[in-house]
Amino acid sequence: MHIHTCGMPCCLFPPSPPQVAKLRVAGMTCAACSGAVEAALKALPGVQSASVSLAQGDVEVVYLPNTTPVQAFAAAVEDAGFDAKLLSRAGLESSSLVVSGMTCGACSSAVEGVLMAIPGVSGATVSLVTGERAHLAQGKLCK
């Protein structure tokens, strides 16, 4: 069998959905510390985002699981000079909502903006073309 490529990005097997890991980080005392932790994690392959809470002493990492194992997160934080412990990891959940009353692109943009402002929502797509549906990606941590 011969496979031709069209030059468009594609794969035979769809990628795994993003996962969320939460780590406890000890030793952070200032914004520079939290910035160093974020930078160390964001430098890892497959890490889509890293959000440090200096007050809570933890970090939430959104990552692609087939790219970097979660054990690498604690190692990266420790290489940056801090102690780290994995607290939890879970998949991202998604939801689909029917939204009625939208009549134009400005309406769908407004709904999308409101949905993105909800804590825990990592993505929102609203389209009149798809039957007034809103699709949400929501990070949820489970222990």
C-alpha cells in the first residue's frame, strides 16, 4: 500500500486529549520563584500551560500525556531549585451546550467571552453554523 501526503497536518491515530496535573511546590517565596517554576514546566515538550499559585504553593499543568510523563514535571521543578510532589492528575472534560437567541457573529463572540471568563474553562467555541452550540473544554482535577 502506498500513502500519498497532501501536506496538511494529519495523523492516522488522533492525539490523546490534554490532561491536567497538580503539583505541590515548596520553597517559593516571591513572584520570581513562581516565574521560574512556570518557565521550567513550560519548557517541557507537550506542556500547553502552567499556572502557579504562589499563595497556595501549587501549580496546575495542562499537558499532552503521550509527549511528557507526569514524573518529568516534579523533576523540572526540582531542577529549578524547588521541592515538588505530584498531587493529582486527570483528563480534561468537555461539554456541549445549546444556546438560543443568537442572531449574529457578535452574539456568538459575546457568549464565547462570557464562557471563557468562567474559572476552570480552558476553551470555548460558539458557532451559529453548528446549530447554536457551544463547546467547552473544562479542566477538572480529581484525586
